Amino acid sequence: MPHHPPSFRRRPSGTRLLRGLLAALPLCWALFAVLPPATAQAEETYRVGLRTLGFWLPDDGVRLDVNVWYPTNWTPRELRFPPWRVEAARNSDAVAGRFPLIVLSHPSAGTRFSYHDTAAWLAEHGFVVAAPTHAHDCMRNMDQLHTWQQFAGRLKEVSTLIDQLLRHEKLGKSIDPQRIGFLGFGAGGATGLLLGGALPDCERLDVHCAAAGPQDPYCNNWARRQLAKFCNKLPLTVSPADTRIKVVAAVNPTHLMLFDKGLRWFYPRLLLVSAAQDGDSDSRLTEDLARRLGQRTRFLRLPEADGGALLAPCPPSLAEELPELCLSVTPQERVRQQELLRRELLAFFLQWLGSSENIPLIPAPPDLTPRPEPAPAVPAENPSGKERRKRR
């Protein structure tokens, strides 16, 4: 086991990393899909532009704040969004042409800045990347944790965001509406499964908790009560799928024990990533899901990464506040693990979104509206012989 200086503490489990925040929340890769190998390389790199958007969701009273990264020819400079500092050309003109769009969804303990370096890197390689802060499931507000509302809000935010971007006076001209993908971390990964058409059914929850025990972040008394409310809302009668999303990359997605038979309705191309050093339910269940889906997915295992290793480097004030999250690996190890992840993300997104010739076809979601049972047939009356004589 590698030795780390005292200031960089390898945590024993992913649940401990976020437990203080959530109270209960929680180079080798195996190819399971009979698909062309992900070896495509970007032909060109760009400078990176950044626009920050804010808009209100209709009927919800919820404001969505979004960072949008995109290719530009302008020279970037340091921009300050306390406590974050980023390098980009703010509000610059985009490079002429239409590029694939990737919506980047953070985990419950994140914000639109949590993966700003990965977002900028994808923009450098020819993608428009939109990263929202999910209003009711972020670092500052997790009051809907383990509820259906946690995901219903995310789903509406992502679909509304795509609408807004395609209509945007400047950004809309840079997006190819036929080439849209999704990258989600943690709860963002589960959101990607739902947007791709997977339907939760809760059939594996009891089995999971029987094996994991009450120390599991999904199986303590509080979490089970929350998830019971979630499961009581099932089955869904309307699929939450957004068929504009052609590919999904999910990194340690949460709540996977809630998906079983409903995975048959998931149609986009899928990349699953396990940050194996988390050592918690999410990383193990991600690997189990990859085995269950077999040829339907591509799988990347990052043996030396935990959730913190994939985050953008924390500003000093955030590192002091959340050392378990920000200092879980050395800076050198962070760079190495992110290089592994980004190389696979780039190859995956280029394979399916790099041109208009290989875009997956996504069918319409199923109609799940319950059909009324036909009324039982009423047998025709058979009057007795005495009644027939009276009628005569």
C-alpha cells in the first residue's frame, strides 16, 4: 500500500468521506461490450471559453446556475469565483461550427465547480460542457437526500438546461442537437441512468441491506425510511427519459440497488466507472452492474482512485474545511487518476458523438400508463319458459 505524507490521508471508505456532509450518503479497464475499441483521438485542441448562466425553472421557483465551457480562439485568463479560480476566456466567441454537448452532473456533495478542470479539458478537445449546480442536491442543500424529489429535481433541471442551451442566442449556434451526452458523478450517475430510460423498481434493496447490514449508508434506519418513501412512489407511470441524450458516462453512480428489471428500458451507450478505493457500496455496486449488463456497457475500474481523487484540486479554504475530501490523495496521484479517466471519457465520447455517422438511435420511452381492465361480460338473460309464455 503506497505511503502518503500525513497531510494526504487515504480514507478507508467512501462513506466516511461524505458522512460528515451527508450523515448517511453515502491501468486496467475491462471491456464488456462487443463494440469498436475506444481508441479514437481528438484531431484538434482549442482554447477554452466560459459563460455563466442563471435562469429560473418554470413553476418551481428554483434558480439554476450553470457553467458552460466551450471551444474558443480567445486567450484565457484567470477568473475568480470565490473560493475557486479557473482559467478561461469569459464570454468569448465560440469557434465557428457545431460541437457535441455534454451535461456534467455533480454528486450530492458537489457544485458546478467540482469538476471544472475536467469540463475545461473536454472543451479543449471539442465539446461544449454544461455543468449546473443542482438546487436541492448540492454541497449547500441536501434536504431531499434519498427521496424521489432528489432525482425528479435533477431530471427537470437537466432537460430544461438542454432546452435553454439549444435556444441560447450565442451557445445554441455552437451545439449540435443530435450529439448530446451526459457525464454524471455519484447521484449524477444515477440521474444519467434515469435520463437514459432506466426505471427504478427497488427489487434489490432488501437483498442489498440484508447482506450489507445497518452500517451501510443506504441501510441505516433513517435511510431506509427515506427510501421506503421513494419506493412507495413506484412504479413510474411516465418514463423520465430524455431521448436527446445519446450516451451516458456514470462514475460511481448512487442508488444502484434500486435498479433491476427496469434497466431493460435504458438505450444510450453506457460507460460505467468505478473509483475502487472508495470501498463503499457505490463502487462495489457499479462493478456488479457492469457484470449484470455485460455486453451492454463499457467498464473502467480505477484501482487507485476514490471520489476525491477525481475532483478538481480544492482551493485552500475548502481543503481546510473538507480535508477528507480534498486531501485523500497526493497531487501526483490525483493527476494520474484523472488522466486515466479523461483518456477513457474522451475516447468514449468521440466514438459515439465525434461525428454524425455513428450516433446511437434512441427509441421513444415506453408508455407505462396502466390500462383499465375491461369490464366483465354480462351474460344475456335467459328467461324461463314460464316468463316466455307470459310475454306471448
